[in-house]
Amino acid sequence: MLRNPLRALMMAVSLAGPIGLAAPALAGEPVALGFVTHAAFFSGETKQPKLIDPQAFVADPAAPEAVGPQGIRHAAGFRPASIGEDPRSSPVFTAEGHPLGFDLGTWLGATGRLTIAEQNGGLVLEATFSGLKPGGVYSLFENHFDQKPVGFTPIDGDGRSNTFTAGPDGTASVTIRLTHVPTHANAALLVYHSDGTAHGLERGRIGVDAHHQLIARPD
């Protein structure tokens, strides 16, 4: 259902000229995407034998210090959460064993949607989220799957408007102007900053103070 709007997006940019030299344009209806958990996305993309979250950890006295599937070193007594096997009531920790202040069910229960539309001659992303940590600090980044290794940049291009704080009820609404049209080579990535601090152009230390929670990738 999303292929035709995305093809229209690319055609509009092609007619306008190289990205960055002309204002991006959107032909047709706005593009709408739903977020999925990063755990499910990562496990599917990397063909994990079971569904895991490589950036959220649970306590396991038998787990040795080790390096997880995303190259994240975790402390002894902790391991990446196993979705469907670990109880959803399990407290969630950083890779270093610091509590995140919520359980696995809360972490996996966050949801979000985004739309991309043309406004005032440019492209604007509007996203809504629920089930976030009340008062938690989050940033929207862009995955670049066409880079090796996969690259990450603030979704606004400069890291000035991509960070926000969830409300007391765990909801958030953000509006961000985009610099280019997203394709299947990109994805919108929601990063939770467990240290309560934005990291500008960088995500932070993955699994330690920055954790991928939700992702939305165009078809």
C-alpha cells in the first residue's frame, strides 16, 4: 500500500533536482508508517534463532560477561532480553546492569506512527507515540542501510530538533522538517536515552545510555 506514495516521493525529488539543491516535494497523499519494536525488526533482519532485544537486558545469574549480537558488551549476571521467554514483568537493565526503571512489557509496549507530508514547500514529519517512559528523553534518528556499516544521523539532519521529552502520561507528538525523501534504504529510529541526555549528532553509547526502541522503514 505504501509503494505507490513512496514512488511518487522519489519521482518528485528526481524532477526537482539533486537532494539538498532544491526543496523536496511530495506528490500525492502523505506517506504514513507504523513503528514496530526494534527487537522484532532486528531479530527478523538478522535471522536470529529466537526473538531478542539486543539493547535491553534482563538479570540472569548464570549469564557470564559477554559480547551480544550487536557487539554490545554486557556485565556478568545480565543478558539480552529474550522476547516470549522472559516474563514481561522482568525488570529491564542497561548492558552495565543499571536499572532502566520499567519492565520488559512496558519497554515492548511502546507504539508510534508517523506521516510525511509537504508543508510550505518542504517535507515535514509528524510522529505520535504512546507507552513511552513518562518524562523520558528520546531522539529520532535515521538509519542508513545503504552504508556499510549501517550509518545513523539525526533525522532532522543537524540534531537540533530531533530530541523530545515524553509527557507525564508517556505520550509524545513531534514535528520535524526533513531534508530529503525517505526510501527503503532509510528508516526512522526512536532512541531512548537512559541517561536523560541528548547526544547531538550521535545516538550515545548503545545499550549503555542509548537504546533503540522503535523503528519504521518504508517499503
